[in-house]
Amino acid sequence: MLLDIVILAAGKGTRMKSSLPKVLHTIGGQPMLGHVLDAAIELDSDNINIVIGHGSEAVKQAFVDEPVRFVEQTEQLGTGHAVQQALPYLRDDAVALILYGDVPLTPTATLREMLDQVGAEAMSLLTVELDDPSGYGRIIRNAQGNARAIVEQKDASKDQLAITEVNTGIMAISSKLLKDWLPKLSNDNAQGEYYLTDVVEMASCEYIDINIVQADSEMDVQGVNNRVQQAELERYYQMVQAAILLEEGVNLLDPERFDCRGELIAGSDVTIDVNCVFEGDVKLGNNIYIGPNCVIANSVIGDNTVIKANSVLEEVSVAGNSDIGPFARLRPGTELADGAKIGNFVETKKAKVGKGSKINHLSYVGDAELGEGVNVGAGTITCNYDGVNKSKTTIEDGAFIGSNTSLVAPVSVGKSATVGAGSTVNKDVEANQLAVCRAKQRNIDNWPKPEKK
Ligand code: UD1
Ligand code: CA
């Protein structure tokens, strides 16, 4: 069966109190519409239509590379009117699945269950039981328990308001039926809108099968209308991520203080202390400890590495057996070979650090290549920028850079060379040389100490 998908995303989202269109607000670091699109793509539809209106340029821009069609709804006249805009693109022999850009976490298994039940002439509704159904459309069933209609809160009678089974909005229906019925919708209701939900009564009148699938959890179908709902859904999403990792054997010291905004893959015996944030694609090997308050983005960390508290790593690769932090900042292009060590208050950028080399304290190493067994003393700075151009610093195997050294790039320090503490090095140092460049010390005898006036 061909699958047409229509994602409604034209609403303004006034209650978010934000200039960003609602569907671009994120859950787990990804726009809500992105989550919905992932589900649509997973369902293998080759006809995905997104109905946009408010903030349409920004929405288009955010998904410009995706295999979707954008359909403009210039005036928001209701959910039925929104789907109507996509009708010209639906195929008579397909089933249409209606999704919402602000309902981001519906499992594809649930959507599949709905689709499995829709034949050529039928529809499926996704409903949920709520303790407090207020605001939602109520599912009206007949004596046999079959769905007969959906009545919106504002149009409902007192008895209907007591119904706790509500419409999630998500439905699957043969595209042909939609094409027959949507042009017949009327806006003669309390809100003066064209309700998509009115097709349920039309189906019932024509004895079309209406299958009901109930959501497993409220969160699966929770929409986001305000920051409170966004925050609730974010916590739920993170708890699910954490539960998966715990199941896989990751030692999360507190699953409630863990955030993954992307994809985290971890090997065995990985411990993650509290308040860490993972962004983009992060891959952790085996036997790794990550201390509290670390941020790791788009990085690969090899086996037996320790990353101590408050370290920030972004686009970094660590071969393994490294010791990093506390308070280390590894910026894009940092590559640590086996056993390299980066200590506290060290910043690196586009820096290759060779096997077993150490930058232990208070340094900036950028646009640099360090060989094996190099020791960079405290307070060493690679002066890589002259205000216009960036230049490279090379430090070869076994070199020793004394504390408080400025390496004025482009410059190189040869194999096993030594740079004396406090030097400003702007000439290459050859292998095995000592470079020392600082004012000569004078010791003055019997220096009169100042006296208090
Ligand atoms: C809708 C359902 C209601 C259901 C509820 C679930 C209808 C008539 N009612 O009500 O039964 O319980 O969702 O949350 O369908 N949208 C457009 N264009 C429009 C109108 C809406 O794209 O002209 C989009 C919105 O951006 C939103 C979604 O459709 O993503 C739902 O619209 P909303 O106005 O929130 O519908 P509800 O009144 O909540
Ligand atoms: Ca809504």
C-alpha cells in the first residue's frame, strides 16, 4: 500500500512566547518537526507533505535538504483546511497518515499498527485515555463500541465532556476518502473552523470501518503548546534515552541528571557522572569514566580514558588511555594519540598531540602538531594568530617546553630539544638544542627594602 504523509505545521504557537516557529523548538536538541519527519522517513513514505504557514520561511530553511514537499496554508482555517491544501498531492490508491509537527514522540510502532489496520476504504484513529481530557476532542462511540464521531471541547454537551477518551489528532485514512470528504467540510461550529475530525462522522454515516488504536503512554501523543509541555516532554525523552543506556550496561550515576541531544554510543564499563550533556554523534569506547558537568559534542573517545569534571570537548578524537581535565577545553580538530594527557585549564584547537605527550596545566595549544613524549610546561602559549593569519607550531618527539613559554608561530622545536622556562621562541629550534630567550637575571646586593611612610 502506498503511503502519503501529511504533517500539519502551520500553527503559530502563540503560547510558546517565542519568535521561533513552534515546530522548530527542540526536544533532545532536535526540532520537534525533525522528530516527526524521522518517523515519516522510517515508515518509508515517498510522499511526505508538510503544511506550513506561520514562519514558513524559517521552517523551509531548516528542512531544505529533506525529501519533503512544503505546502503553504496562507490562512489557518482549521485542521481540515490544512489537510485540504495537500489534497492535490495525495494519490487515490494510497493511505494518508496525518501527523502533527508539534507532537514529536509518537513511536513508529504505534503508527505502523494504525496503518496495518487501514484497507482501501477505512480509517484508523489514534486515541488516548486522559485523567483530565479538557481541551481535547472527545471520541464518541456507539453502543457497539465503534467510533461514531469526534466532538471538540467547545462543541461538546455536558455528557460528552465527561468522556475521557480523546483524539490525539493522528489519523490514517485512505487518500481517496479524504479527497471525497474534505471539500464537504463545513465551518459551522463553535470555532468557525474546518475540522478534520468531522470526517469521522462522515465515515460512520457511510459505514466505513473506523479502527481505534490507543496510545501506550500519554507522552507518546503529547503535543507541545507551551514551555511547560516542552519541558515535560524533554524530561520524558531524556528518561527514555537514559533507560536505553542503562539497559545496555552504561553506568549513569543519576539518570535524571543526564542529557543526550543526539546519538550516544557507549561500549562496556562506561561510567557517566552527573550533569553531563552529549550533543550530536558521540562514540565512547570501553572502560571510560566521564566526570560531572562535562559537555561532549561530536567526538570519539577511545578505551580506558578518564575525562574529569567540567571538561568541554567538541569535535575531538581521543585514541585511548588518555587523562583529560578537570576543566579542560578541547576544541574542534583536537586529536589525542594513545596516552596523551591534557590537564586543567588547557585549551586546544586543531592540535595533534602525539603518543604519551602531556600538556598538564594552563596552556593554549592551537594549530599545532606535537610528536610523541612531548612535555609542554604550565602556561605555554602557541601564538598562532598575528591578527590576520593563523600559523602552525610543530614540536617534535621528546621535546621539552619549559613553563611560561610563548611559541610564536610559524615555528618548530626539533626532536629532544629543550626550551627554557619563560622564553619567547620565534626562531626554529633544532634537535637536541636548548633555546632560552629571556632577560638575564641580575642579583643586587643589600637592596634597601621600602619602608612604610
Ligand atoms: C485538534 C483536534 C482535537 C484533538 C487535538 C489534539 C481538530 C478539529 N481538533 O484540536 O480533536 O484532541 O488536536 O491536540 O482537529 N494546524 C494547521 N493549520 C490550521 C490549524 C491547525 O496547520 O489551520 C496545525 C497546528 O499547527 C497544530 C495542529 O494542526 O500542529 C493542531 O491544531 P490545533 O489548533 O492545536 O488543534 P486543537 O484545537 O488542539
Ligand atoms: Ca493543539
